[in-house]
Amino acid sequence: MTRPQAARKLHRAEVEPGALAGPWAQAGYTPLEVMVEVPLATRRVRLAAPGRPGWVHQSGRWQPAPARALLALLARTPAAVGPARLLLSERGRSQVFAALLEAEVADPWTVTGWLGWPDIRPFHSTPPTTAEALAARSNHYGALDHAAHALGLGPMDAFRTRPLPWRAGISVVIPARDVHDVLPDVLSALTAATARLTADTPWEAIVVDDAGTPPLRLPAGLPPQIRLVRSDTRLHCGGARNHGLARTRHGLIVFCDADTHLAPDYLNQHIARHLLAPNLITVSLREQIPAHLPVPGRSPDGSRDSRTTARYVPGRLGLHPVRAPITVRPLDQTLGFRTFGHGRLLGPVDLPFMVKGNNLALPATTARSLGFPPEFTGWGPEDVCFAAKAIARGSYVIPVLSTGVFHRAHPPRSGSAERRDAELAANLGHYARRLTEPAIQPWQSAGTRAVRS
């Protein structure tokens, strides 16, 4: 299969490091997006990230155009007539901050991979399944690294920044069941993180009581933006997230488990990435802390997170068998997930496995268009399944290494390790079937599911 050329192949930097920091500040830190301008024989087009409209230059001006029309135009075009340019523009507007880089391209379709589009040409008119789309696209977010570099922020995965406004607002969704002891500290940590937001960043937090007994109660003295909703029937983790998601009002969704404590700078660090691109899933590493110990007064240490180092032995449950003991270091071996696309495996794990439900942030438009698959009950990879479809549709997975979370260690909530493993085995079957569905379609019910082998 032909794969899009990685963004790291771009050359000729035109913007000095930090040169755009001043203009961006003067513009009020407006949300940005990276686009690629391709000169064709009859017109110029600017293609944006998957799901985003682009622009076409005709009649002497730039006019908005749906992505589907621009892709069809590229498909009918044998070659570009000049170098493609990587642009940093104001999101949703034709205003361009700068041309970051340019490169000669032999094929206009080369540039789609720079923006996160899968190379779907081999599928012709048949929509690719989620598994096929995962194998057809790259997670190399080098184009975004160039944008962050021009703004003086450093690499996307590890830059540090002061608080920046996110005027579209943040909605934090916390699925919760029988967490009476740990919830107060979780909400205290969340409140500390929201206190560092800029004054013009609206926020809310929705705690979903998943039919727990006795019902949850919020501690006294919390900000009014934190509210509790309850389901009287058991929804499980994914369903509880959907229950909360349906009640959100803001433009960025943060999912956080009810045993997970956000670091004080967590929200600001994730906001900063989402200001630079509209198609991200951002995740941070976690540090496990024993249930009986207080949360440390320092930054979380993610060195023992499985995305840093993990050892797998034969017999481990998963979609991919482990035939011999193996140690993997996903962050190091993939340059911060940049080379984790095209269906690459490290031992038994892949890119969707890097997305954990204990903490992740993504645009509300992406979250609401997906939702979590409904049939996962008990312990299992409903978060990985959710991520797989989001990635297949064009979301980049960005590790945010400049912040993190603390996660309370606890015994299996299933009651025993044996029951937990049985739940996982069943849910892995659900996940395997979901991978065979068309990536672009909503989750299909069991009775209507159409799959391809």
C-alpha cells in the first residue's frame, strides 16, 4: 500500500523559532490549524486536517470548500505545478500567519499524510474499515512540531507554556461508581487545575454516578461548575462517559476517571496543544499511588507507565499474542508516538493502546460524533476501541509529557482477577469485531452490524 510521505520530509524552514509568538499573542491566542497549499494547473487549494473544510483560490480570492470536493480535485490532478507550502493559519479563516516550510512533491496526494489523512486510494469506492484506515495513516505529527517551533513552544509532546485562553470552554467528564472515599480528593485536584485557567476560559465538570449504592454525594464547598448526574441503571464506564458527554456544553472534552488526580498544570498543558490543531487526542502519563497514601505534592512521575516501559509475557490477554517475553518502550521507540502509525506493533500493543480512559482530551466535535461503543461491560478496552475509530478518522495521538496524573491503585473492581480477565476476554472480542466496521460510520448495533473479512 502506498503511504503518504511523512511530514519530516519537508524542508526549507521559512520562519525562525519563536517568530510568530508576538503576532499570535496580539491576535489573542486564537485557535490555529496547519494547512497545506498545493498549486495545481487551474487553481490553488488549501487542504486542512480530516473533517475540516479547506479553501480554493478562484475568481481572485480564497473561498471555503468542503474537504470532499478538494480531495476529489486532487484525485483528478496528475501533478502539482510547484512546491507545496505548509501554512499556519487562523482556524476557520483564510488568514495565514506564516508559511512554515515548503517542499517539492511528486504527487499532490503526498501532502495528505502531513495533515493526518489516511491514504485511502487503494480502497476506491469502498469505505475502509477501522483496521484498514489505521494501517493507511501515519501518526507523524511533524507538521505540528514545525508550528509549535515557530511559536517558540518547542516539540508538541513536551513543551511548557504559561496559561493560554480556551474560549470555547472545557468540559470534564468523570464516570464514577462507589468511589465515595477517593472522589473528594479527585475533585479537589480538579478544582486546583481549573484555578490555573485564564479568567476567560469557561469550564464545567460532570460527575456521572453509574447506579452506585449508596448514591454518590458531592463534597461541600465545590465550585458551582461541578455537578453530579446519576443513572439509575448500570451503564459501565463507556456508557457513563456517554451519559456525561450528552450533557456537556463546551468545546474541549476531558475524560478523567474517578480515581485519577490531575496535576495542577494538566488542563493548561492540554489546552495549549489543542490551540494548535483541531484533530488531536492528547494523553498524559500516570503514576500509581497506593490507596492509603496521600497524593504527593509534586509532579507525577510517568516512568512506570506502560507507555514508557512495559514487559509482556506469553499468555497475556490481548488482540495480538505474546509468544516470547518482550520489553517495549513505546515513547522512546516511536519518538513520542510520531512513528507509531500505519498499524505498527510494539510487541502486542499499537497506537490506539496508547490512549487510556484515565485521562484524555479531545475536541467536543470529535467526541460527540463518536461516543463510546455501548456493549463493553466490566474491565476492558472500550477506551482503546474509541481511540481506534478516532485515529482512523484522522486524529493524531499526542503524548503530553510536561504534565501528568496520579492514579489510585486498587484491587480489581470486578471482585477477582479471574472475573476481571473473563470480562477482558469478552471485551476484546467486541473490540476485534468493531475493527471490521467502516471507520466513517457510527457504531452499529449487534443486529445490524455489517462487517468485512
